[in-house]
Amino acid sequence: DLAGTANPNSLTLRQDLAFADSDIPAQSQFGAIFNCMPYTIQSRSGSVTITTASKVANTALTLIGNSIAISTGGPLSLCSLNTTGPTSLGNSTITVNGDLIFSSRVTLTGDAELSSGNFLLALQQGADAGAFNLTLTGDEINIGNDGSQGLTGIGILTLQPGKDATAILLGGTGPDVASQLDLTDSDLANAQNDASWSRLIIGRATTGTHSISTGGALTLNQRTLVQAPAGAGAITVNHAILGNSAGQLEFDSGSGNITLGSSIETVGGEIRFRDEVRISGASVIVNSEGGNINFDAAVEGTGAGGQNLSLSAGSGSVNLPSGAGVLTSLGFLGIDGSSINANNTLRANAITLTGGIVALQSVTTLVGDFASSGSTYSSGAVTSAGSIALNHTGDINALGLLTAGSFITTSGAVTSLTQGATSIGGQLYAATSLRLSGDLTSSAAGAIDINAPLLLLVNGIDITTNGASAIDDIFFRSTVDGSGSPFSLTANAGNLGSVVFSGAVGGIQALSTLNATGASIDLDAPAFNAGTIAFNGPASISAGSVTIN
């Protein structure tokens, strides 16, 4: 019975038998509330159990026993805590304003939140969390000691700094720096001891201003969220990150930026960027090996045309709802995936897309070529300083004008050019059907070769080459028809180019007007049906007979 005892400067309770919670006196028995008093409770041969937080609150607490159990069912506020002996924690929120050290292995019997504020949080022999969630908060978090077992569990593991402004350094070998939370290679390896966590969360979600950067190449073995606080955070990846599982890798910098100076890879897991991404490395690769790659905001370079970006999703999809290089263009942009979706402009020196379904708003290449291959293709305007090459097994639907600094080639099923195409070089169209709602124009040396049945969707289609050389020809290698109305067609190959008709014109729907101009007009087709037909140049018949109506 300690009733009436004066408030001590320190207190040690020690006995051979176990200490049950009922054996520990209330602080009121001492005549005053403890204020960071050193307080040791030791059982030489038994256990120590704490279930009443008020009995030990606001002390510098040391617990020693064959086993230790802390289950207060609510917050426990201490000045520090050091346990020696296997420790179980049940539904506990332990907050200390000093070091929080578990010298022996910890087992959770409920969700646990452990916080050491600005100080050290150490799980020197790791922890078994089972199905419960474990949150570790401290400006220095050490997991495992001398190669001992790390953390295991199938719940959610959260690692975050104690102070709002404490930066996080991921990976590397140390040494620990006082001004940042260093999660070294060893810490991260021990935190992911069995790679079974349902999710690993690194960083604060709401309060704080901390940034996150990499200190070395690192491996994340399960679904992981790397997050900085909303409105103030930033994430910088200057070393390679491997997501060594099929789990998602997610990066969320609040309303800050995510800077990629190095590559990120998973083995089938989704890669997601919640905020604007800035590419700072000369060549950055994001490779999900079959998982989806999602950018929730824009992707920008950091110096116009100076950064290359490759996005490889394999059997997964790549989604760029805010486009890439809109404000600061990229160097080379390469994307492959089962589907490629961009709801804003893709802008780079050169762009190559390899996918299944390709759906784009618009494309601009500033120096080189634009190439797309896959199943189906749709886009708005495409402007390329070099060539445009669309090679798809399914339909091609270009809703905007195709503009190329050299040649244009398309190969697909039904190919629709709503605004037509213009090029400085030649144009080649191979399709089951080419449907035009706009003109085709080649302004320099090169032929326009239509190796597909041509269907005119509007009246007054003009197909024009430069006509200044003998290679500036226009080839209609299959039929030419209007769609539902007698539309007009003008083909102008200039003074030196030829116009060649190899299929019937107006066989299904007669044209209103057919006007062909060239150094020669080759009539290889069996029939021409139009209200008015004008051949402006020498006409020759290669077919056995030609019917002109």
C-alpha cells in the first residue's frame, strides 16, 4: 500500500511474481500527477500487464518482464517507453515525447499506433501484426537490429515522420540524418519481411509539409503508397524503384509535384501518379510489365525537348487524361500497352505508340516522327514535324487534320479522315475502305497513293499533289464512290504528275463531278459514272474497254 507516499523523483516497482494491472498503483496514491518521472516496473519471473493508461501516463516508463502486455483500449501518453521482453499490444495508441524502444519482439492483438514525435521509434526485434494495422510515427524509425526478423502482417503498415516538416529519405545505407526520417535499405527490407502487407503507406496524408526523396535504388515488395501532405508536399525519385510484386505502386504528392529523375518498375502491378509529374532524368522508363500505368494529372518535361520518357504497360493500359508535354515538351515519348488513352495533347520531339486500342485527343511532334500501331486508332489533330505512320489492324478514325513535315502512311481496316491530310512528302493509304470528309494535299515531291476503296462523305473533295515532278502522281487503286449523294471529286497532279484510276468510279453511287488534271490520265478502270467528267491532260486507256457515263 503506497497511499500517502510523497511524490517521488523516480520510482521502481520490482518483484518476482507477475505484475497484473491491478498490482500497479494509481498515480493519485502519490499525492500528485507524475511529470516525466522515470518509472520502472519489473517482474523478475513473470509478466507485466498494463490496461489502465492513467496509472503510467506522463512517465518515462520502462517495462521489464518475461512478457509484457499493453492494451489500454485508447490513448496512452508517455514521456518515453522502453520495454524488455516479448511485448503484445492490443488496440493501443501510444504517444511519447521521447524515445519509444521495444527491445524484444512485438505482437499485435489489435490495431496499434505508435508515435515518438521528434525522437527515435525502434522495433529492435521487429513485430508480428497478424491481420491488424500498424502505424509507426517518428522522426527516426529503426526496424530490426543486427539482422533480426523484421515486420510481418497482412494488414496496413504506415511509416510516417513525427514532425510536420520532417523530410523522408527512402533507400540508401545511411547514416541517419537528424533532420529527416531515414528509411534505409535495411529498414525497408525489415519492414517488408514477408511481403504480405495488404498495403504499405509511407508519408503523411493530410497534416505536414514534408517532402519525400530517394537516397538510393530501392525495392518495395507489396502494394505501396508513397504520399506527401496535401497542399505542401513534393516527391522526388532520383533512384530506380522496383515494385517487386503484382501490387500497386502509387505516388501522391498532395497538390505538389512528383519529379522523376529515374525509372520505376513493377512485375505486373499498377503504377499510379496522383499529381503532376515532371520528368527530370535524361531517359526515364516506367514499366509495369502488364499492370496499368495511370497519370491522374499532367506529365511535363523540365527543359523543352530534353527528357525522354518510355511508358511500358505490356498487357496493361496507359492512361494520360491530362496529356504529356503540353507546357514543357518531352524529347522522345514511347508508349506501349493494351490500350493507350490521352485526353489532352501529347507533345514531344518524336512519339511512338504501340498498343491495342489507341485513343488520343491530339498529337504534336516538334522535330521527328509520329508512329502508332495496334488494333484500333482514334485521334484529333496530329501535327508532325516528320512523318506520320498509322499501322493498325482495326479501324482508323482521325477526327482532326493530319499534318506531316514529310510523308503520311496508314494501314488499317476502315480508315476515316474527317479533316483530311496535308504533307510535304507523299501519302499512302492501305485500308479496307478510305472515307474522306476532308482534302488530301501533298505540297512537295511525292505521290498520293490510295490503295483502298474510296468513299466520299462530303461534297467537293480535292486531292492534290505538288505536280512539279514525275513522281507527284495520284493513284486510285480501287473504287471511288460517293456516300448517299452525288458528290464531286477533283484530282490534281499538276503538270508533271499522273492521275491513275484502277477501279470503277461511281459504280455504286455516281459522282456529280469528276475533274482530273495531270501530265497523263490513265483510265485503267472499267467504268466512270458522273454528271460531269473533265480530264485535263492526255487520257490513255489501259483496260480492254472503258464506259464513261
